[in-house]
Amino acid sequence: MKRLILIIIVLAGVGAGAGAYYMRKNVKEPEVRTAQVSRGDVVQGVQATGTLEAVTTVEVGSQVSGVVQDLYADFNSIVKKNQVIARLDPTILDTQIEQQKANVARSEADLDRLKVTLADAQQKLDRAKALSEKNLLARSELDAAQTNVDSSKAQIKSSEAALVQARSQLNTAVVNREHTVITAPIDGIVIQRAVEPGQTVNAGMSAPKLFVIAADLTQMQVNANIDEADVGNMRPGQQVTFRVDAFPNDTFVGAVEQVRLQPTTVQNVVTYQTVIKVPNQQLKLKPGMTANVNIEISRRSNVLRIPAAATRFRPTNDIFAALKQTPPADFGRGGPGGRRNAGFGGGQGGFGGGQGGFRGGQPGGPGQPGAAQNGGTPAAANAAPGTAPSQQANSGQGQGRRQQQSGSAAENRGGGDRAPGANTAGGGQPGGGRGGFGGGRGGFDPNMTPEERRKAMEERLAQMTPEQRAAFEERRAARQAQGGGFGEGQPGGGGRGGFGGGQPGGGRGGAGGGQAAQNNAANARGTQPSRSANQGRVASAPSMATGATTIDSLFGPLPTVETRGQAWVFENKQLKQIRLRLGVSDGTYTEILQSDPELKEGTEVVTSVIIEQPPATTPGAGNANNPLMGQPQRGRGPGGGPGGGGRGGR
């Protein structure tokens, strides 16, 4: 019995070893897919569908009813102005002309008869006056003679009016007779003929359409319906390319002429009609053709570009494990761009911490070094070389009560590792979070609704003296004239929509007056200041007092596109992270503005890593590497890129 048990144990061990060897032998190496960084054009565009139309079309109708007797033009006929193109049967109108001529003759005869009657009455009146002077005629007879004269004169006036009316009716009949001859109102091409010879047209209710004439088919327009999500990027003069099914190998070029403000809603989808001017010298384009339009929003020529798939790649713990690589130090902790709490480096501090913040565009002093949070480095570790971190918060040069609100370590928690040259407001580090630029009371809570933020701004203005309010309005007007933010109490970098998540600039108000402190801090470290901090500024509102004749001329050029991102390269069988500043993207490629370390043309960047998954033991376990199944765990993703994980990333 013992021998049997020993044999079973030996066989089980041999089987387990063989199974382990078989499984290890059949484990495949992770497949790393890459694409090259290249140089070329990046064109951001908006796609839409439109219909080709002639710039000027005229419908030719008839003012009189009748039967179409002759047609002198057909489809595609080239006609000149006043050329006869159709004729109606004039028989009935000729009869009406004869009748009106007879009415005129009768009215003239009646007028002549009344004139004779008036002459007779006038003679009788003269005779009666002579007899009355000799007292040979009664007074009543003299009055009767006078009445006859006056009555004859009135009848003559009535007859004259009837004669004028009869002549007017005759002229109307003659004009209607002339309208039986249809002429072309403009020079052009007949693009539609709506009648046939012998057809009766009735002009009793409305003018019937006989022809449609296009003025000039060498100039056409495309009426494209642009979605409301893209209409904000439309500007007159933008270049447009499109194709039509009739000539699939030809690309036609046009330009945006007008964005009409009349919305069209179809199944809850709102679109705006955009008119695009198109030259058509070869007459290839026909009215009614469907055009597949690509409106060019922004173009970058011969720039370094990276495949967009590489900027979307985010490695997971399973990928690092399969590659036998230790994840980076800031992986999953909300490092630069990772955003654990909606900040550039995670954490809840402000730009330098404390409760001071930027006030009225005044550069704040160096922030207090805060205790590290989320495994990050204290803010003091990244202060400007050669300077000691100050214990005073960003008080706006020590103004008033803000000087008393010194920043404590608890309110200056700038967690997460930080990229070099990232500190913007003196010694403090960009920790994003709840205070706006200075954390605490220096700016508005980014979690406020627009209505709450407006009320808070009104309360702050109400607490100011008239001199402070006047100075504030002057600074705000200067900021608006320069395209900047307001500078007083506006949500700055960090907070919702801060540096993390790839969102350019700060919240709604932008950096305000913090530009000077940003540049000073960057220069102290010998680095280039980040432009993203001041990209969220409120643009100046268009003014109707500029003498503009159309609404399109009130809008300036589109702002420069700039976001932050990351990519990974595969060197020595290891993944290496590269931080990026990105520009225009066309969905396939994205412009590279700056990279750390520097990327060169031809560099292979990772677009995906495929690893072999173990057999599924639980429902859904086999979908771990499927991007279409399951939801990503927020707050557990890799750090280091905009929105690449971290709670609150957008």
C-alpha cells in the first residue's frame, strides 16, 4: 500500500512538472505594435454633406392664363435677356382687346353727346338771362335753365371718367396680350422646363412656373449642413475641398462664404447652413449634385507628427508584468497629467498653496512648501534653485487680509512628482485642486456652477470700495483687450479643467494676471514657461459698434490648439514614457510641438501591446485586454499623461 502511494505521488509530481514546462514553453512573448513618427502635413477638418446650387437662379412664370402655343427654349438652352422662349395662345386676349376698344368708342360717343347737350343748355340759359333782365321771364324758369347747365357739366365729367376707365381697360388687355410672349429675364442657361406645348397654364392664384434659368454655372455654391458641435469653428474664407460621385477621382476646391444663423432641426439634430463658393470653369459640377465636403479648420505643413493611436496608448499593470518591467515611479499615482484630484500633479493644494492666490493680476509671492501627498515630493523640493521656500502664502504681495491668511502645510499639499519647469507661481508647485490659482480663498471653487460663481463675483465686487472697483474694471478691460482673463478671483489653472486631462489652460476665467509670476518662476528655473496656464482666458466679446455689416466679421481667428499628452517607446524590451506638447490633430496624426525626451523623425512609438491571457476562470476574465468590454478603473490608471488615470481626470 505504501508503495502504491509513493508511485502515485511520483507520477503526480512528474505530471505537474511536465504541465508547467508545457505551459511555459507555449507562453508567447508580448507583441508590441509600433508606428513611426513622421514629418508631413496635419489638417484638422470638419466633414459634412451639401448640395450644389447655382449662385443665381430665376423662375420664369406667366402673368396670364392660357394655352402654351409655342416653346422656343428647352433644357440646357443658352438664352439671352429679352429673348422669346415661349408663347401663349392670344385668341381670348385679342377678343378682350376688341371689346375694350368698343367700350372706349362708346364712352367717347357718350362724351360728345353730353357736350352737345351742355351747349344747348348754355344757350337756353343765356336766352333766359336776357328775358329775365327785361322782366319777361319768371325767376323759376331762369333757375331751371341754370340747373340744366350744371347737370350737363356733371354728366360730362362722369363721361370723361368712364372714358378714362375704358381706355385703362383697353391698355390692360393690350398688356396682357403682350404677356402671352414669354421672354428670358436674364442671360443664362435653362436648367428646367416645366411645361409642354398645348398645356394650359392658370395664373389665377399664382404665377405658374414655366422655366428655371441659372444665371452663370461657372460660379456655383454648396449649401452644407454643419452640425452645431462644429459650427463654432466656422469662419468665412476657410478653404474647402469636396468630391462628387460623378467625378470620384477629382477634388474640387472652394471657400466658406457665409454661416447662416437659421438653424435646422431634424430628429433633434441641429445643423446650420454654410454657404461655400465654388468655381466651376469646366462646367463639370451640375446643380443638385451631392458634395462630400471637408472644411479645413487648421493646417500645419511639414511638421513632426505622431500617430494618434500612440497618444491614446496607456499601458496596464498586466502589460508591465508581461514585459517583466517595473512600472515607473509615478505610475498610477496621478503624476504629471495623471490628475488624482483634478490637479496637474494631483493633491489638493493650489499654485503655491495657501489662501492668498492671485489678486487682481498681481504676482503672488513664493508659496509655502507643503507636505507630500500621494507619494509625491514636497513642494520645497522643486523650488527655484538658490532660493529658500517662503513660509508666507501667495498673498498678492501681502495685500490686506490675504497677508494674514498664511498657507499651512495642510492647504499646500502638492502631491505627485512634477515635471521640471512646471512651477508657475514662485516657489509653490502646481498642485491643481480646489483653490484655483492660489488654492483656498484666492480664486473660486472650480466645483461651483456658473451661477454660483457669478453670485460670488458680485458679492466680491459689492465689498470693494469705489476706487478698488474702478481699478478692477480697468484691469479687466485691459485683460479683455489682450485676450486674457479677468485676473481677480477667476478660476485659474488646476481645478476642473486644469492642466490634467489634456485640457488647455485653466478653468473658465483663465490665468488672469498671473502671467508675470509664471514667467518669472520659469525663468528662475531656466525653463520655458508653459503656455497652457493662460490658454483658458475669456476672449473679448464681439462688439456691434465696430461698424461690421455681417455677424461673421465680428469673430476673430480661431485660437491656437495646444494640449498635453504622452507616448511610449519600446527600447531594450522596456517601455519608456515620453511627455508631449501636442498641436493640431486630424484624427490620424497629431502635431508634436515639444517632447521630453526629444522625438525624431522615424522613431518607433508604441500603439498597442498584445499579451496572451490565461484561460478565463470567472465570467468576463477573458475580456481583460478587450478595450470594448468593461469599464476602466478610475483613479488606478497610469500617470504621466493628460487624463491617463487618476480620479477626476477628464
